[in-house]
Amino acid sequence: MKKAIHIILVLGLLALVSCREEEFIFIPEEVEVSLPEFTSVQGLYLLNEGNMGSNKATLDYYNFNTGRYSRNIFAFANPSVPKEMGDVGNDLGIYGSKLYAVINCSNKIDVMDKMTVKKIGQIDIPNCRYIKFYGGYAYVTSYAGPVEIREDYKQLGYVAKIDTASLQVVATCVVGYQPDELDIVNGKIYVANSGGYMVPNYENTISVIDMATFKEERRIPIAINLHRCRADARGVLWISSRGDYYDTSSRLYAYDTRHQRLIKEFDCSVSNMWLDGDSLYVIGVQFSYVTMKNEVSFAIINTATLEQVSDRFITDGTDADIAIPYGVAVHPITKDILVTDAKDYVSPGRLLCYSNDGVLKWDVRTGDIPAHIAFLGNNENEH
């Protein structure tokens, strides 16, 4: 039987889901949102962050084969897990047969069977942030210290190397202050250091780790308060800076790892981005303490030509209804564009699906602060 999640709604009872006779998932709530689509991508998982301190991280699932959306599936697949997923779901990825959810303030990574969402292990890492997979290992950034904002915060972060077979941390490498996203190019790990707890003394470097020795080789100055870090097929790193929320605005930078030089800076605010082929889809929510307002933006960057080719990828006007665009992803087969709306950060958000020409196909209510998407099927290990 093909491994897939098939979900049915049974009135008055909790629904049972199984493609393996011995495995079950209990689904608390399910809605039909679209017509079925049949490709090698079976579905997507959406990790809802939940506001910090609220202990409300949740996991949702959309089944492309049925057109049905199921909310809060982790809690019902794992009824014996105390406090469910925990505090702040910060990243999500699939590698091999496992689904990994990085739960930042709960200092852990929940490891699940990717088909049933049953928890099969836990990796304890303090203030863990983002995850990347390569060669049988998971690499996870850690702030190392507690959540605490002060100018003299001097706790360096690190990257943990995790054996995905044993789920054990086998090595760590110290990097800069408050490291966020990371990516891997030609045997090197590049880590965006933020220094986000050291306001106003932000970090401004990328750490470079040699994978063979798992030692930090150097730090490369880029800009303050770095966040996102994605590598394209040409070995160019696309790196975002959050700025300082006052005079220095968010920016996007292109760094050529082959020639070890910064090749372009874009006047483009970035809160999240998704790389699909030569197209980098960018959403920006730029908050200013001067105006006390958010400025929302959308953009598409052609990574081959190093040019911004569009200042929008939603063309039907429904972007005006999105309060806080928070997450973005592109379906690897259909090229539909998925955007999440965090709304007011404390109430349920939305997941919106657009055709590749920017017209809304469907939308659905999610958990609080919908953020991180992982596709089940196709190139799922390329998170």
C-alpha cells in the first residue's frame, strides 16, 4: 500500500488515520479546502510557531491527494506527550523517514515518523533555531544561552551535528552570537550570526565551518542582525539582514562563495524567503520603532541575473487582505505559491495557496503564527 496520509472525518468520533494497519493518527479537526491534486508531492506539513511563552506550537497537514486540511495533528497522534509540542515552533524539515520540528524555547527537536507523525525521539539542544540536513547528519543552530536581551550578552552560539540514525549529538562547533539560518556549499557550512540578544550591538558576520574538521574557519562581515541564509545552485548565498528597526532597514545580500566576495546588495526587506530554481520569492514585514508601523512587501529575485524581476507575486489584489505575511513556500511540481498570514500573532492564522500567476486558489485557517512548511514527497530532503 502506498505510504500516504489519508484523513476522513467521522462526526461524533475522533477520526483514525492509517496507511499502515498498525499505526494510527487521531485527527481532531479537518476541513475540505480544494479539489484533489495528484503529483509526487502527497502533502505538506505546516508548523505553527505559537506566540512565545504560550506553549502553543502545533502541527497541521494538508493532503494534496484529497484536498483536505487537518489541524493540530501532533497532539492527537501523541496523546501521551506532556505539553504537546511546546513553546515556539522555529523550523521544520523532512529527512529520510523522519520529520523534525525545532521547538526553540522548549530547547528540543521533536523527531517523528514522517507518515504517521508519531514521536520517535527527542534531541535536547538549548535555544535551538534552524536545521539543515546533509550526508546522514542534521546540523542545528543554537543560541546556547537563555532568552535574554541585553547589551553585554556574551554567550556565543554553536552548531550541533546530529547523527540522524542514532539521534545523538556527535559534535558541536562554536560560531558567532545568536546564530540563525545556515546552509551548506562545497563542504562548508555557512551560518548567519544575528547577535539579536545584544541590542544595539548586533553581530554582522557569517561563520564558515569546514565540514571535514567541523571547525570554524573564519567569520565574514556582511551586515548587522543577519537572519536568513540560502544557497543557490551557483554557490551564491542569499543572506538577509533584519536591520535595527530604527535607521537601518532590512536588506538582502548575495555572497559568492566561490570567489569569497559580496556581489550585490538589494534594497529589499526580508522576513522570509523561498528559493525555487532561479527564483527567490521574498516576503518582507519591516517594523519601525520610529513609525511604530509595519511595511509589507513582496518580491521575486532572479538569482541567475542578480536582478529583482518583480515587486509582487500576488496579482489578484488579495495581498491587501494579508495582515502579516509570515511564511512562504513554492510547490515543487505545480509551482503554486503558499503564503501564511500570522494576523495579530495571538489568534489563528491562515494558509493561502496561489497559482504561479498569483491568483488565489484556496485558503484555510491554521494554528497561531503559521510559519514553516515541509513538503511530503518529491525533493523533500532538500529542505
